Amino acid sequence: MKWLGTDPARRTAKLALLVISVVEIAAIAMVSMSSCSKNDDKVTNPGPPPPPAGTPADVLALVRRSLPDRFLYPVFAVTALDSGLSIAVSADVSGAQAAAAGFRGTFGLIDAGDVQVSASTSTNTYALGREGLTVSGIPQYVYSTRFAASPLITLPFDGASHHRFSASGAGFPAFHDSIRSVPPLQLTWPTGGAFISRNEDALVSWNIDGDPTLGVMATVFAPGDTTLHYGTVYALDSDGSLMIPTAQLQAVPPPSGSGQAVIAVARFRSASRLIGGHPLFLLSESASSRTVNMVDSIPGLSMRPQLAARRRR
């Protein structure tokens, strides 16, 4: 991974932002584990009737619906996927906001009671609605403000306010915790409608916030597709830029000739907590995207000078 550079201190800081299991993969694994058992988590209050039947793929689709289109899933530092993963997310994707959560129990995504999100600088509190499916006889639940009766939320993404999550508790313990928001990401390149050669690494740059705890990730979507993307590149926010490899650009259809692609970039902050023995990861993300024109080559224009400049830093 060339973006890590050669300086040991910078490599250590960057590797601290890397994590080893993707949230979408975690959702699949959680549900797959549930199908191997006939036992459910012990819940003192059985709650409402089980949700309708579904498949692991249906649960993954539910997870994707819980957050705005082209939300980027970072990976998380977990020693092993089956060690347990719960997550609470606040996101602003090109102005579309949502908060979502999934709580891991022994056999999948479990009930956490009433879940809410608020900001430290506001009196507004927003409910996360709960939707679920029963997979192999075991209920699986996903929470999101997009599933609530009032799905529109306004959370400050300013780098100072804290986004506070709380749950009344059920199968997952009650808790109250927060994560500091990220400031909005402003892309400086590419601009909308820019011409990008699919045969050279593509430069992506942004406004530097100066907070050493922030990370940035970028990926490429096919136009019209809000979930399928082609690889993800990571950097520190302080880097100010990164390069999307040629292989990722060439994976976007069509493989040659003229076409379009959507380059999406997200600034994020994550934190880990332990709630009654359950690992909980908190994430705040601000993302932006640009639709660009993909071509085989751009006469007289190359990204190689920018790439060489990054390597000299």
C-alpha cells in the first residue's frame, strides 16, 4: 500500500486508521452465524412478535437502506470478525443525513429497545426506527432514523459538536455514549464534469481540517448505482490528497471508451467502546461525491506530476 509512505511515524498513524472487517461483511457474517443455531439470545422482555421472514441478503439490503446512498463503509479494528461487532453511525452524505445502528448479540443483530440520537449543541432528539427480518427462525434488527416516523434529521457536522446515542436496552444493554462529529468535507479535485483517464491513477484532493484523528477514504461508483463500488483507498485527513489506482477506475463499466463514474470521498472519525461486555464502534462521517467523465486518455494532460509530487513529500 504505497499511500502508507516510508516514514515509520506516519505509517503507524495511518495503520491506526485501518481496520480489518468491513461493516457490510460484518452484517452478512452476523446473520450467517445466526443460521447455524436454533437458539436465540435470552431477552427478559420478549417484545413484539417476530418480524417477517427474510434471507441474509435481505438483511444486507436493510443495512444499506439504513444510511444515505453512497455512504462509504470504512473497516474497523477488530481482532477477529467473530469476536463481536456493534455499530452506531451518524452520517452526512452530500447533505442527506441519517443515524443508524446495529447491535450484535450471540446469534445476530438483536433488539436494543428504544434508540435515539441527539447533538450536544442542540435540544433536538431523533428516534431511530427499528426494522427487522427473521432469518432461520431468529429475528435480526437494524435501526435507522430513515425507518422512523419522522426520518428527516439535522445534526451539526462541525468537528466540535458531539453526536450522542442512547438505547433503553433489551437484548443489548442500555447505554448512553457519544462521538465528536467531523467537519464537512470539501472536495477541491475532481470538479464535477472533470475528465479522468482510466489508464492513470486519479488524483483526489480536499480541504485539510488539521485534526490528526480524522481519516479520509475514497472510492468509485458506477453511475446510477448507489451501493456497488470498486475498492476503497485510505489516507490521513492531513495528507490533503490521495490517488485512486488505475485498476479501480478500469473496473467501472464500460472498461474502455467514454463513460461516466462517481468519485465519492468521505471524512470519518471512529471510536470504540465496551458496553456490558459488548464491543460498540461509533462512527461519524461526512461524504461528498462528484460525477466525472471517464476516457481512455486525455491528450496533454496527465496526473503523473501530481503523483510524483505526493511521492516526494
